[in-house]
Amino acid sequence: MQRIQQLSPHLVNQIAAGEVIERPASVVKELVENAIDAGAVEIQVDLEEGGKRSIRVIDDGFGIVPDDLTLAVASHATSKLRTEEDLHKVHTLGFRGEALASMASVGELDIVSRPAGQAAGERVMAREGKVERGAPEMIPNGTRVTLRNLFYNVPARKRFLRNDRAELTRVSAALQHIALSAPEVGFTLTHGGRTVFRFAKGQDLHERIQEVLGEETMQQMIELDPQHPQVRGWIGRPDLSKRNAQSIYTFLNGRFVRDRALVQAVREGYRGFQIPGRNPVAVIFLQLPVEEFDVNVHPAKLEVRFRESSAVFSLVRGAVLACLERAASVPDLLGRSDGRAPRSLDDAPHRSGSAPSTGRRSEATARGGFPGERPWAFPTPVAGGRVAEPGSVRSRPSDSPGTAAPSRGALAADRISAPRRQDDLPGGQQDAGESPVFQVRNAYLVVEEPNGLTVIDQHALHEKILFEELCMAFERGTLRQPLLIPEAVHLTPEAWIQFCEHQSVLADLGLVTEEFGQRTVLIRSVPMGFEQRDGSELLHDLLNRLDGAPQGGAELDLRLRGIETLACKRAVKAGQRLDVDQQRDLIRGRAQAFQPRNCPHGRPAELFLSWEELDRRFDRR
Ligand code: ADP
Ligand code: MG
């Protein structure tokens, strides 16, 4: 039988580190919170290899006095708590006194700190539980903490780290959360010497949210009632929705928290305003008396416990709901030009009286403040006055292939079998355009052919035709169409990281870009067929698509994915009415296509019913 032993402090710290330090992002969070607790105004974070090789945080805070340096890396040593009473009214971000000690046990820690009035920075180094003083260094006032080779001595944890890019993305997200909670503080993040983002110091909340979420998103955000001291922040108009819940940021007394009840409360506030299953964008700051909650329930302090969770829930839900109702009752804010009633499902009678059409509203619509992606706001889709060429009509989300395409149930699959061989493709090439065609359900083309009837999925077919055309252009190198006037696009930090990774693939796809200062990209040329379209939208769609690619996928595969996206974006959509010429064009394209029977993703693009089969089914033979 094994006897019981007291663990060594080093081992204790390693175990504790398991809770606090999970990956580079947790290190950055702890170090940056320390910097903020030290009153820093400018904080710089420099990473190498996603933070796995090195993480360095430089601040201009009040520093650590030389006598305390060794203590700073000791476990359960903190300057932020004195008594038990303090624990119940914590106002600093840190208080557990274990972050630096944990880091010292799972990496090589190097701290240089120079409080005001001191000639140089004093240094302390810690590794495997051993702490020693190092050579002083001339640094500006403040503290510089470096953690190298994270988990070099804990291979099991190291294996859980992902590639540089994935770790960088997490660090970037963690830093943005903190940046949102401290808009007055300046933040810079660099990776491998390249700036990922820089948020200026001295911003107000509105400016900071704009920096983090992007100007376009910010334009669609509305402010929660500023008179309400307990719940402040900005929430997105209902049209602005995301697929995942990462876009709901919640803060409690200035600390970013990930609390399911809070997120749920926000969602509940949107109930009836937003398509179910989507997530709103929201940045919400809750300010509660300290005795109303406990932050000491999670080592990384991401989770909290509320004393009266249902009261907090109603508070948040109520604030969101009130804000949405207020916005919905002022048509101006929603930019509606048709005087349509607010689109809340439980449209309350008090929201009566359609406001007169003002110039401002129509201007908002005209300048495309609410781009074509808003079926909820404009139930009748408009083609946006674009060219009549089929490929040029803008997409709506409900048309994304495979999701909301009209059900094929009406034509039972067992009655109509797909033609089996290429050579039984009906209809001669010469009269392909002449065979009768008609459109049904604004989604399918029905074509009469010499030996039967074919039903074609208009989107799938057009997508395939374009896909082949684009592949050909890709191979010939004729995909790119230079723009006379380059388009500048400002990117969010996430999009910027994606962009840095995929810039060359984008260029291969015809989207040639140039870096143009702070997270701004100049689009010099676009893929053929996209000359008249929104370059920013295309760039974002491509980045999202390329980003979803499995890691380590072959380059060619990435490019094919990109081409698929281009084809999909240009193709006519299900639900779109086509005139006779457009229908004929498609059928002609089909006759010339190499393999028109499947869409690029491999789904069938057409079904065939032979006259024979038809006769047989009617008992004519
Ligand atoms: P905690 O933040 O919970 O107190 P840490 O292990 O993160 O614990 O830090 C230990 C102590 O080191 C802090 O209480 C603080 O006094 C000091 N310290 C850490 N980082 C800094 C910094 N960047 N500037 C000034 N003091 C710091
Ligand atoms: Mg700390």
C-alpha cells in the first residue's frame, strides 16, 4: 500500500497550473489582467509561434518593488487581498495569487519590473520551481513578463495545444475581451513581429466596440438605455445575427465572464425579434453590488455564481427587450423605406403610427447600410437593381444551397430516376436552346427532351456551369479582373488573422490584395464576374470558407473550395424568378458543360423521367 505524502510545492503548482494555465490564451489573460490591475495605460503582447515558443507582455503600470519580486512568483502570494473580508469585495481582476507561480511551474518565466523612481528594471527568473534573481535591465517604467516554452516539462499538456494559428486566434479573442472591458487602455498584439491589432488608448466604449467588432457591425448596433446603471452596452439589430454564440460578450463588474444564463437572457430578449436558432451580437456590461455574486468559483474566473440568478436573468432580458422595442418603434433606426411595421412577432399595439418617410431613412437604404442579406426586414427580396445577367443577382441567406432549398418532396425521388450515362443526355446540342423549358416554384427548370422529361435544380446547374468556367479560367490564369478603383476594406482582428493566412490563396482565386496599414486591405482585382459586386462581402465570404477547411488540407483543395464559393455566390438562387432568356441560357450552358448533372458538391443537379417510364406508370404499356 502506498503511504500518504505531502506533495512538493512545485508539484502543487503544476497541478494548480492545470486549472489556471490551459494554453497561451490563458497566460495572456492572466498577464494582461495583472497589467490592468497595475494601472497600465498601454499594454503590448508579443507572441512567437502562437505563444507556444514565447509570450511577452509589456505594461507601463506601477511595477513591482524589487523586494517583492521573488514573492510575486510564489504561490498564494498577492498584493490584492489582505483579509477574508477583502475576498468578498474584490475589485481587482486578480486576487488568487497563483497565476505567476503556476506559469513558473510550466514554462520559463522571466520578469523585469521597474517601478517609478527606480534607475533600472530588476529581474527575477523562475523555472521548475526554482527562483533566482537575474541581471537588471534598462526598461521604461512598468513591467515586462516573458514566458517561454510553455509546457516544455508537461508533454501531456503540450500535445493538447493546437497549431500556431489556432492558438493565436484564441489569444486574440481573449485579449479582445479584456480590451472591451478597458476601452481607456491601449492594446497591441503582435505575432512573429507582425502586428495583429492595435487599439488606441483613451477610447470610449463605443469606439472600442467599433475597433473590435468592425465599423460595419457597429453601424448596426444600438445602445442599451444609458440611464440604466446596472446593464449597459450595445446590442445588434435583430437582422445582425451570427451562427454561433461567440458574438454575445458579457461582462460582470468589468470582468469578461462566460455565463450560460447571461447568454440565455440575452437570447430571450431577442425572442420574437430574431429568427430562431441565430445568435444576436451583443456587448453587455453588468454592474452588480459585490455581494450579489461570487467570482471565486472558477480558477480562471470565467464563471460566476449569482445569489439571485433569476433576478439577474430578468434584468438582462428586460434591458435587451426594452432596447429592441424602442428601436422597433422608431422606423428611422431600422432604415425601413417601405413603412412596414416592426417585425417583432408579438408586434405590440402600442407601436402604432407609421412614421413619415424621411430622407434619412431612404438614404440609409440607398447607401446599402443594410446590405441584401435581410429577408427578415424585407420579406420580399429585391434584386437590388442589379444587372439582369443571372449571375449578378445578390444572394439571400435563405437560399444557401442545401439548407433552405425548396423541398424535393413534391417529386418523389422513386418516380424520377437520374439518367445513368453521359450519352443518354437528351437533346441535341444544336437545338438545346430551343426545346421547351419552363420554370416551376422559381427553383426548378422543366425541360422537354426527345426521350423524356428532365427536372433541373436551377441553382445547382448554374453553380456547376460557373464552377467549370471558373476552373478553366483558374488554370489559364485569367481569373483576375483588375479594378479601376481599388476597394479598401477594414478587417476585424479575426478576419485579419484569416487574411494573413490566406492572402496568397485569395490572389490565386483572382482576389488580389495589398496590405494598406492597420488591418486595412486594398482590393486590386477581383475574380471574373465579381466586378460589380461588393468586394468586402466577397473577401469575407472567401475567408470564412477557406477558414473552414480542415487543417493541413492540400493547397489545391483550398483553391477548389474557393472556386466553389465563387460559383455558389454568382449562381442564381432557388426562389429566383428567371425570364425565358435566362432559362434558355442555362439550358444552353448545360449542353456545353462537361458534367452538368451534379453540383460542385456532388449533389444531383437534375432528375430524368423517360417517356417510357411515364407511359408505364400510367398503364399505357
Ligand atoms: P494575483 O494577480 O492574483 O495577485 P499573480 O500571480 O497574477 O496573482 O501576481 C502576483 C502579484 O504580482 C500580484 O498580486 C501583483 O502584486 C504582482 N504583479 C504581477 N504582475 C504585475 C504587473 N504587471 N505589474 C505590477 N505588479 C504585478
Ligand atoms: Mg494575476
